Amino acid sequence: FSGYIHQLTPWRKIAWISEEADLFTMTHDAFRARQVGQDDPIEIVAHEVFVAGDGVATDLDLELRLQAIKDTGVRIFIINCYAANARRLFKIAKRLGMTSEGYQIFVGGGVADCILANPVCPGPDGSTQETDEDLKEAVHGALFTLPWAPPRGEEPRYDEFLDKMVNRLGLSSRSEVNS
């Protein structure tokens, strides 16, 4: 990951925002532990952790934590949390100007499957195709680690996977999935 950031941008400082759950905080801790004793050019300047009471943090708490990250001056940050909170973080980050050109957001884990509404992960209103234009704009340009997908040529599983991606992203054809 560090090597990827190092090659991708001239920036050498990153920040994390994580939901307080072992699943997410351990990812940050593992990344930091991997850096120990290595000549890693990437410096973690902030790690904001939010507590999600009943699975949902307050918007004010999320905004304060994102503002703290913005105040450090970093241009790359990593979101590690469940999809419902990631959706809210993206929208708040957009309001704070943190999803525009000059910023790069990385999102880890299976959140990519559920960040936009789809048949497997309906949106808050029960929709199966994302209609929240603010959210769609906010995630534009974010980099997600995606869960496993069937290899090309393994029909019909690959076709089914592409159909799900087309529907999930609100695209008009399969050819747009790879563009």
C-alpha cells in the first residue's frame, strides 16, 4: 500500500478514520506495525476513531473527526468502517471539500460492495439502485479494495457479476464497468 501511494502521488502523509471496532482499528495497527523498522516514505499524521453507538455515529462527531484530518493538511485519507457510516463520511467529506481534486480517499474491505445501493445492499430508503447524487459525486475518484470477483471467461458467474456491477453503479451497459 505504501509503495502504491509513493508511486501514485508526491504526497507522503496520510490519515485514517476508523470506526471503533477491532475489524477496523486492527487494520490501522497492522499497517503501522508493518512500517516499524522499514524505510517507509509514508507518515500517518492522524488516526481518528469514532464510536458508533448502535452502529451509527452522530454527523457532528464524523464532521469533527474529518475536520481534524483536514486541518493536518493531508490530501490522502483512508476510511475504515461499515458501509452505512462510510456513506455518511463521504457526504460529510464532500461538504468539507475533501472529495474534490487534490484529495484521494482509499476505502478498505468489503465496503465497496455496499457503498452504493444495490440489490444485495439496499440504500437507506430501500432502493436497489443509488439515487443519492451527493453520494455518487462524493465517491467519484475514491479507490476501493474490492472483494473477490469471478475471473473473466467463467460464464455465467462472470456475466452475473458484471450485471450486478452495472445495476449497482447505475450504468447503461456492461462496457462501462471497465471504463
